[in-house]
Amino acid sequence: MIKATLKDGSVKEFAEGTTILEAAKTIHHGLAKEAAVGKVNGKVHGLNYRLTEDCDLEILKFEDEEGNHTFRHTSSHILAQAVKRLFPEAKLGIGPAIDNGFYYDFDLERRFTEEDLAALEKEMVKIVQEDHPLERFELPRDEAIRYMEEQQEPYKVELIRDLPEDAVISFYKEGDFTDLCAGPHMSSTGAIKAIKLLSVAGAYWRGSEKNKMLQRIYGTSFPKQKQLDEYIERLEEAKKRDHRKIGKEMDLFAIYEEGPGFPFFMPNGMVIRNELEAFWRQAHRERGYQEIRTPLILNESLWHTSGHWDHYKDNMYFTKIDDSDYAVKPMNCPGAMLAYKRKMYSYRDFPMRIAEMGQVHRHELSGALHGLMRVRTFTQDDAHIFMLPEQIKSEIVGVIDFIDYVYTIFGFKYHIELSTRPEDSMGSQEEWDMATNALKEALTEKGIPFVVNEGDGAFYGPKIDFHLEDSIGRTWQCGTIQLDFQMPQRFDLTYIGSDGEKHVPIMIHRVIFGSIERFIGILTEHFAGKFPLWLAPVQVKLLTVTEKFADFAQEVGKKLSEEGLRVEVDIRNEKIGYKIREARNERVPYIGVIGEKEMNSGDLSVRSSKAGELGSIKIEDFAEKLKQEIRKKAY
């Protein structure tokens, strides 16, 4: 017999060789029905894995991250099997699980159509009903290559050849289909109860523009049809809120063929942008930040010093000036280092909080570009805090409080992830441990729950990431706090300590919006274009019933404008119903109708986009109501 310690600390005994699924049945029959995979001593295994020694055992369901990943990964194999059945000439690429679903890449000479997706989805349902077990087997490298060559799968052969010499090469067989895969997987195809194929897109093999463009089929899957239906509903709602669609309707921004990934902001978009930046500047002044601005282009040598050349050059743009090599900045921090070095500081000058609305440029693949969410130039709301070792925790706590204040203004809930040292990094393990522990201590002191995201830190230090949840439940990674021992050393930054000696300061990199462009995109979708009054490009639209009320409408508009409100007056000779519909489509927060009654009384008939009809209001009272709403930054 062997002993398995369960997640709740209890210990169960099983016969040696018991599978994870059999163990789950012993624990609780309901648990076995929902089980996706098991975690044995911290490692995820399929349900057919046999327990051979005393261990820690956790049964994972679809709701757990690893269970969800396994469920969706198995779904991608079912898609590949369906494609090979209907299009046997297709060559297989890769098929991972992703957030909210899965995809698989295929090399096929003809393009997949909507009709093809429908046929493939039908075939996938058939494969699920056939309930094929997923059977794992391993092959030595030479046999594995030969096997895939016989299957005429060149991309799989390439993947095997690129595996390390000591790698275990495993395959999974399901009925008439076999795929190269490390696993784990669900026990059988029958576990995937609800499937939907969503779209097709182009994707370069292994993400390189130098390679062939494949076709990527995206899909999603769930254990229950109801969950799938709810997800599709959310997708439809997301389509309605797409910031690219709303941005065009509200004339906020545009991206032209002459500059893919380089957004133009139109007057309405600039109103939102300027309001956000004004709020940002005021909030930073109140918290003791000083603002700087650094150049877009700096000598290439700077990026060697910062470490970006070794860790980030593939994402950078370069140019030549006076026969010297220069780089367009992808990040603001090296400029902040130079700004610091202009003076010698004392320990009494710390903490020193330096903020910058800095425009950066990063090379993104054309296929990754997406409206304002993924662009090639954007403005980071950066800050760099220089401090003493004993100030680390209090400064991190201060930044956490600041970020919480900003997100609360917009009504965002959020969760936090702590990302640790990646493989591609610089600095000693001791420094990384010190930095990581400082972030953990700050979060613990604040009593904030967090998830550890192993190996996803910046190359110069660990970080805390803030993931916002929008009004339809999607999450967006925006704010980040990165603790950096490396860059101050690399730039030879110093200060005079209380002992009269030179010391190297410690630094925090920090953003709150993340980027102004992306944050505007997120806000547009979060509010479905119905921005809070303080951000709305047009706050009030006055509509005349007929042309004869035009002068009075202009007079009211002038009064409201003098109160600092953004007002448009529509005196066109159009039907009032048409003008009201148009103003609603423009998502104007307040619509004032002006006719005979309003001109005689001097009042306004007002409709709110949120509260509906407000009735008749005195112009002075209306202006004061709006100014109060703006002061509160109500959403």
C-alpha cells in the first residue's frame, strides 16, 4: 500500500499501481466525474498515471488552471484529428491550449472557409461521441523521426530534431489519429462535451516572418453546453464593445495603411487622452513625483549598457545619425538613468520619484497588431523611484495604494500576480531573492492575495502585475511594479550615504495605465463607449425641435461652455427623433431638447444616457449637477 497526502492534509491509502482516476473515485465519486488531471508531488499527470510511491496528490478539475489547460489541449487534438479526416493532405503544426480556448496550426494549400469550420465542428462532435481513449507511448529519437516522416508530417519532424538530446519523445494516439505531444491529456475524447470553432487567422510557423504562413483555427470547449452558451454570449457582447468599432463610430482614433500599428488620435480621442493625462499629472504631483521627458532616439551604446541590446534588440528599431548607430527607445528607463546622473545625491534626497509620459516604439509582428491594444508606438505612464534599501517596502506599498486609487476611479476590480526570475535574466540569485522577497512582504503587509507566476519577471527584476477585470468579466494586464537592482549598477548610479561613502540606489519601475493608448482601448470596451462624464468627448448635446429655437440653443450652449462643459449644439433642420437617435448613437452622456416650452421657461428637458429622462431642469442647476459629477469622477 502507498500513502497519498491530499490537498486538505488528509492521508489516504491506495494499492500500489492505482491510477489517479481510481484514486479520485475512492475519494469521492463526484470528484472522479469532474476530474481532468492529477498533480502528483507538484507535477501534472493524466488520470491514467499510476501511483507507485508515497506522494502528495491533488485532483484537478476544469475550474483549475492545469485542468482547464489539459481539457483545452485535448480539444486541440480532436480538432487536428477532424482536419486530418476531412483534409488528409493538411500538414500539422502545433496545437496548444490558450486563455479561453485552444488553436491548431495547419499547412493547407486551400483556405479554410466558414463552411469548412462548420464541417470540422460536426466531425469533432462525432469524434467526441466515438469516445476514443488517449493512449500515450514513447519512441527513441530516430524512430520518432522516422514515424513522423512516414506520416508525411515535416513540421513534426522539425520539432523532434530540435528537441534536446535527452528529451523524452512522446506521442498520443486517439482512434485513427496520432500526434507528437508531451501531454498530459484527458482520458478520452468523450470528456469534451461542448465545442465551438471560432475563427481562422494566419500565423507564421514558429512565430517567425521568415517561415511559411500557416492557417490557425481557433476554438473553445467546455464540460457543459450551458458554459459554452454563456461564453458565446460574452463573445457577442465583446464584439458590440470592440473599441475599433466604437472608436470609428465616435471618431476617437484611426490607423491607416501608411502606418500599421501607429495610431492617429482625432479631436474626440484627444479629449479623452488629455483628461487622462491631466488626472495622471495631478495625482502624481499630490504624491511627490517630479515629471521629466526624455528623447525618442538615443545612441546604441546606451542600450548595451541597459541590457536591452542582449535581451530585447529583436523588438527595437534602429537608425544611423552622423555615421553612428542609434536606437528608437522601446522603454523609458535608460533615459531616466541619464537624468539621474546629472547630479550627485545624498541619502537625504530619497525616495526620489521621477515620472514620465514617455512615447516608446516596439517592433510587433503585423499579425499581432490589434487596434489600440497592440501597437508599435505607445505612451507609457512610466515612473522610476530611486530609494534606500530600508525604503523598499514602504515605497512598494505606496505604489500599490496609488494603483488601487486609480483603478477604483474607473470601477475596476483586479487581481495580482507576482512574476519571478525568467531564464533570460541578469544579476545574481541573491539579488533576485532579495527583490522577490521585498515584493512578497509588501503584498503580505497589505493583506492582498496574489498568484506566483514563475519565470515571468522582467530580465532585470521580479514584478507585481495588476490584472483588471472589465464590465463583462475579461481581464487585462495593465499596472506593473518592477523592483530593479541591476540597472542602477549598470549605469553606475550612486549617492552619498549617511556614512559619507558612495552607494548604489535601488530602483522601482512602475506603470499604472500601462500605456495611454491601450488603456483608452480598455476603457472604450469597459464602458461600451459610454464614458464617465469627466472623460466624455462631448458632455452635453443640445438639440433644437425646429430652426426657430437656434438662437436660444446657442445661448444655452454658450452658458454651459462658460461653466467649463464640453457642449455641442445641433440646430440642423432635421426631425427631433432623428437627432435624438443620432446623439444616442454618439453615446453623449446628456441630451438637452430645446423647443417652445424650454425657450419660454428658460429650462432644459434633459435625458441622461444612464438614468433616462430627467425632466425639466433649470440651466444653472443642470450645470452645477454636471460639474459635481465631474468633480467626483463618477462612473
